[in-house]
Amino acid sequence: MLELRNISYEVDDNHDNKEILKDVSVKIEDHFVAITGPNGGGKSTLAKMIAGIIKPTSGQILLDGEDITEFDITERAKKGISFAFQQPVHFKGLTVKDMITIAAGKDMTVTEICNILSEVGLCAREYIDREINSSLSGGELKRIEIAMIAARGTKMSIFDEPEAGIDLWSFNSLIKVFEKMRDEINGTILIISHQERILNIADKIIVIADGRLEKVGTKEEVLPALLDTAESCKTLTDKL
Amino acid sequence: MDLVQKNLLEQVAGLHEVPEGAYNIRANGSKLGRNTTANIDIVSKTDKDGIDIIIKPGTVNESVHIPVLLSQSGLQECVYNDFYIGEGADVTIVAGCGIHNCGVDTSKHDGIHTFYLEKGAKVRYVERHYGEGDGNGENIMNPQTIVHLKEDSYMEMETTQIKGIDSTNRVTRGDLADGARLEIHEKIMTHGKQYAKTDFSVDLNGDNSSCNLVSRSVAKGESKQEFFSIMNGNAACAGHSECDAIIMDHGCVTASPQLTANSIDANLIHEAAIGKIAGEQLIKLMTLGLTEKEAEEQIINGFLK
Ligand SMILES: Nc1ncnc2c1ncn2[C@@H]1O[C@H](COP(=O)(O)OP(=O)(O)O)[C@@H](O)[C@H]1O
Ligand SMILES: [Mg+2]
């Protein structure tokens, strides 16, 4: 279980104090949890904070009751936190095989790598020796990013907008990947998403807007209001 | 061969014992062993230090190893090796120099390798440089590679210098006739106060000739690297050079490419990128459980692979 206690995050934005997260407290204990909310609301900031990439200005982060607020990225990864970036990082020279092996933390046979890649809908034979760079498409990079998390198989897997930058066709198969993960992975999946189909399979939905925790609840509790506000955006309806 | 020499041989040629096929092993300035085959002859030069390697036309699937080992501190030598590759031959040549310097004097090997590729000949040339030592003596290597490529010949050159060379000035010169192709991959890593210079110049004289030069390097510590490349497009040709460098600590890298198109149909491209390891690469690997230092090693390993 992951618990955020009174998390605030401030940055110095051109000598102006900018509050990006404001006193966020939430417990993440369900199996499949989705975070949603408007762009710029602070979702990625929160995910980076859980992974240890940034440190809160105040507040605590607890993993299974242990205070990990002061732990660095590596320590948190070793404690079982995995994080798939919104923008996959390019590497010169490192291949799909290298990255999956590093993620797994042990030597991997071709068959084992094959299995993981097929989980995310990639044919291993074509990909295993490819470099993680711009010669791969956005969708392919996203899948490899997800495969690395699958290879780690830790107790907490965070995905930041896995659907972003993926075409509709790929998106359909990506949803299947997450449905499968939900059914097969033990531990918690925390996924930042705007997609109704992802929100629909979540046990819990967290809404973050303007740096605040706006709502937490089941999809029945959260979704109707969410879709309602989306539909009733006046300027947009007027324009249509 | 003693243990030190055996280790050097493994580092520069990946060999545990004497190689298969043709070879010439030079250790501390003299011939340690030589083998020729029906198609490959190796002859000592009479006017200066060095050998001629003569490969008969049509020789295929054969290899030549010519490692040079220096284990006597303070030895300085300049060697001339000429390679004559007959028409239609297809061979692999592995050269390399390993220096073990446990004294206080400067050890130095200057090798001048000239290749003459006849029509349609193909050569894969692998060159590794390695230095070690427990003394304060400097290890210096100044390799020169001069390639003359006739019609439709192809040369692939792979050079690696990863460790222990204090100073190097690598000179490469080439001229290419119609349809000839030259592919060069260079990998360099320097640390401490080392200095490495790449000085590359090629004339693309023939129509449909092409040259691709890819240099990847890492400069650590206080080391300094300079990359000079000149490509002259004198015909309907294609030239591409790429210098990609990672700097760490107080490392310093200079890249000075020069492209000259003397023909309206010459197509020349240069790319250069110098910078430290991207922070996001380190962060990504750390989220996979590596420490910052392990992440750095993985990134550099992959980059120089
Ligand atoms: N280091 C920073 N300096 C200034 N502003 C930042 C910084 N990091 C994030 N922000 C701002 O904080 C807000 C939240 O960003 P983010 O967490 O990426 O939102 P989301 O992922 O919900 O779209 C955005 O307005 C963003 O521009
Ligand atoms: Mg975001």
C-alpha cells in the first residue's frame, strides 16, 4: 500500500513561488488505480514524486507503512516501485534486449525476453536487437517502456499516460495489454490516463486538478460527474 | 610468449594462442611468429622496418592477424606495413597493438599501414589499441592508415581504443575510385590526462563512390580529444561523417568537420553531437534499480558497443 500524506510541491518559477501540488493526501491500496484530471493538474509531478525523481516540499510518502520520503530513485526502485515515463527516453547503443535485461535485474534468455515482448504485442525476433532510439515509432517505444515494467514485476507499477501519442489501432491492443496486466499482475497498478476505457477497468479513480486532490472513488462514484463536466464545457458546446 | 604478452595478445586480437590462417606476431621489435598460406604471403621489408602482406586475387574466407606487442618499457618503433589485396579477394585483417609499460620510460609504436585494394576487393579491417602498465611510463601510439580503393572495392574499418593509451594521433587517408565504398567505425575512450586526435581525410574521386565515417567517443577525467575530418566530393558521390561524443568530469572534445563538394552531384553530410550523459537516461536506468554509477556504466557500454 502506498500512502501520500499532506504532499505539497512548490517550485521557483521566475522568482514566483508556484504551488504545483497542494496538500495531497491519499491512500492507494486497490489493485488497479487510475489517476485522471485536466492537463497541467499535477499528475506527472505526483508520479515522479512517488518514483523519487522529485522530492516533496513537505509531506510524507509511505510504502507499506515505511516512510520512503528521503529514499532516492534507486532505493525506491529496489523497494518495488516501477515507473513508465510519459515520454520514453532514447538511448544510443542500448538495445531492447539490454533494457529488458537491466529491468529484470538478471540474465534473460531469448525465450524469456520473447515472452515479455509478446505481452505488449511486439514480435521479439524483430525487436530484440533494435536500439532504443528514434528509429522506433512512438507506439513501439511506449510498448517497450511498458515491457520493462512488466519485466520488473514489482509490487507497484506506475504508468504515465501510456496511451499518449499512440494511434487508435495501437491503442486498442494497448488496452488489452492493461486488461491482461490487471488480471495477471500481483501488486498495484497506478495508471495516469484520460481514456474512458482505462478508467472503466479501474477499481479506484483519483481526480487531480489544479494541484489538488479533487475526488477519490469507484468509477460509479467518479465517472458520471467527470463525463458530465466534460460534456457541459460551455465554450466548447457553444462552438460545436 | 610470456604471460604479459599472452594477455596483450588477448586484448588486441581476442586470441589465446597463435591464430589460424596467416599471421605475423611482432613482439618488442622482432618477429615472434609468422605463418603464410597458399594465398597469403607475408614478406619482411628490406629497406625499412615492416612487412608486405600480399593477398592473391580471388582469395576468399581467409584472415590475416598482425598483432604488435610491446612489453619492454621505453621501446620506440616505427613500422611500415603494406597490404596488397588482389582483385575480387574477400578477407579479414586484424591488426592491433598492445603496450605493457611497467617502467618509467615512454613506449611508443607508430604503425603506418597502407592498403592497395584492387578491383572488387573486399576487406574487413579491425584494429584495436590497448595499453597497460604499473609504472609511470607513457604509452604512445600513432597509427596511420592509408587506403587506395580501386573500382568497386569495399573496405570496412573498425578501430577501437578503450584503455591505457596516453597519447594518440590517428591519421587516416583515403582515395576512392568509381563505385568504391569505405566504411569506418571508430570508438575511443580516454581518461586521466590522455589525449587522442583523429585526423581523417578522404577524396571521393569516383562516380558512385561512398564513404561513411562514424566516430563515437567518451572523454573522462581531464582527457582531451580532437576530431578533424575532411571529405572532398570530387564526383557523383555520397559522403557521411558523424562525430558523437560523451564528455564526463572535465573531459574536452573538439569536432572540426570539413566538407568540400567539387562536383554538383556530390552529396555530403556531417553530424556532430557533443555533450554529457542526458540526465533522463540516468533517471530511467535508476528507476530500473541501478545506482547512478551503474547507470553511467551501462550507458557508456552501450554507446561504445
Ligand atoms: N519544475 C517546474 N517548474 C515550473 N513549473 C512546473 C515544473 N514542473 C511542473 N510544472 C508545472 O506544474 C503543472 C503540473 O504539471 P504536470 O504534473 O506535468 O501536469 P499533468 O501531468 O497533470 O498534465 C504544470 O502547469 C507544469 O507546467
Ligand atoms: Mg503528465
